[in-house]
Amino acid sequence: MELSSFQVEERTLLKRLDLNFIFIILALNIIGLINLYSATHGPSSRDVAPLFVNQIIWLVAGWCIFFIVTLIDYAVVAKVAYLVYFLNLGAIIFTTFFGKVALGAQRWIDLGFFRYQPSETMKLALIMVLAKVLSTRSSLGHGMGFRELLVPMLFLGIPFTLIVEQPDLGTALTLLAIGATMVMFTKVRKTILAGAIVLGLVSIWGAWNFVLRDYQKNRVLTFISPESDPLRTGYNSIQSKIAVGSGKFFGKGFKQGTQSQLEFLPERHTDFIYSVLSEEHGFVGSVLTVGLFCFLFLIIIRIAMNARDKFGALLCVGVLGYVFWHMFVNIGMVIGLLPIVGVPLPLLSYGGSSMLTTMAGLGLISSVSFRRYLF
């Protein structure tokens, strides 16, 4: 029995999809939903229970975006990279003057049905525009110098400065880490690296004395000694470490975590979702989740190495940096190795802007993989 042309095309499309990549993303989504349900359905969680349904909606929308982006040739991304970047930059400037204020920060645009955070989508826009610019730079010889890096530095520096002023230092530093990851991939001169290290040390001193606000300095001091103020600035860090440590090897069980269920753990559905995971599923669940992220990174590296051009490889590296640094900073802060900053855990934390941006970024990688054998 002969297959119809539609069936043949359908099988061809399935073969071109990286199913391992898709399955690992889906596994992380499921872990995220399990933990979010637990975090939002405790004895006194009526006010946050609807967030679980909202997350499912964002997740479905995210997968739709993932497959739409997969089917679009990523060469189109190169053509619209500048447009997407400047639209995001305009949205950030708009937020600075007219954005919604919450928890002392002005980071969102209220769309009625959805609070849009331009700084989240700027991460993806930056990846696109840096991939566009850096793909035209040569990494032969001693690498790129200051002249070749000037334009990429401007593309990175402008949104970084605006986001710091919101204030949202965590997102701004994540943006900086993503840009640095992409630049390092293209190779730079040793003198530039040495200069960047010196500049970084000087910037830390300058930021501490002239840029950081009191609450941001308190976060750093609390990171060094959270027990110095256990009921105020050190509270989040202490409660998170209690939750992580009390899970022991196998955890307390689904919806059995005392720190999360009794609401000792703050922001348990967003920034501290990994604390919920560690408390209820223990060392085993924590390591399994980190292991899935590691497999995801290995697959992305393989896709980047097999990309048909430098632009596609840089897109993969940029999204890899996006997911890795979010994971690294989030897990680092909840276990007490880094200061507390507002950085979500990709694919697990609650949040529409974060989920849609992450799935769109992973869709770009899927698009690169989808066309790895097309020349």
C-alpha cells in the first residue's frame, strides 16, 4: 500500500524534528507543573491557586510558539533581528515612563489580560541581534578587538543601563552574561579579556558606591551573613535553605513540604520553585532536574555544532546562555551560594513572559536543528 504525499511529508517532518530535544523540554515542563500545583494548592493558598491554570495556558501558548518558530526558517530571524531589537528597546523606554509599578519596581506594561515584561523579551531580542552582528565578524587570527566589539557592546549596554534603572539588577546582569557568552564564543583578543576583567573589578567598586540602592546592598550583605537579620533581609535565604535541606535524600513527598505548604517560603511559585522541589522530592528530585538541564545543554551544543551557518550556531549559543545563566543563578540563590535576585528558573517557575520567551528561544534552536541538513 503506497503512502500519500501528505503522509510522506508528515513522516519527513517528524524525522527532521529533534525528538530528544522536545522530550527533555516536556519533561522539565511536567516537573514544573507538578511543583507549581503543590506550591499553589496548600492549606492557605486560595489566593495563588488560579496561577496553576494560568501556567497551563502559558505553557500551551508556549508550545504553539515553539512549533511555529520551528517551521519558520531561522534565516528570517536574521532579516528581522534589528526590528525586533528596537521594538523591544522602545517597549523598555515606554516602561520607564508609563510602566506598572509593583514591589517598588517599574518593569511591566499592563495589557489588561497580561502583564508584559519587556526586559524578558529583550533577552531574546539581544540574542537575535548579537547573532546577526557577530556572525559577520571574523574570529580568525588573534580574535576580535575593540573596534569589532564596539557595535555589539552598544547593543548590549543600552538595554543593560535602562533595565538597571527600573530597577532590575538581576535581569540586567543576566543580559550581560548572555552577551558575554556569545562574544566569548566568537573569540576575542587576550588584551580585551584582560581589560574586561579590570573593568569588571572597577565596575564592582563603582556600582557598590554609586549605583546600587540600599536594598540591593542589603541583598549582598545578607548573602554573606543571612543570620545577621533573620526576620527581614535574611528571611528569604534562611527559609529557602531550610526547605532545601529538610528534603534530605528522597524528600517529604508531594504536597508534604512544611516550608512551602505553611507559607514560610516566600515567592514559592516563582523565584523559589526549586526550593519546593528540593523539599518535597529531596536530593533525588533535585539532581534529576539538574541532570535534565545538563542533557538539554548537551543537545543544544550538538545542534550548534551541526548548524549550517555561523548565525544559526550563535543563536543556539545565545539561547543556551539564556537558559544556563537563569538556571545557574536561580539554583545558586535558593541554596545560598549566590545573593537573592529576581531570576526565574526556566520552564519551571510561574510567569507568562518568562515561559513564552523561553519557549520561543528553544523554538529558534529547533528551527536551526530542523534545517541542519538543508543547504
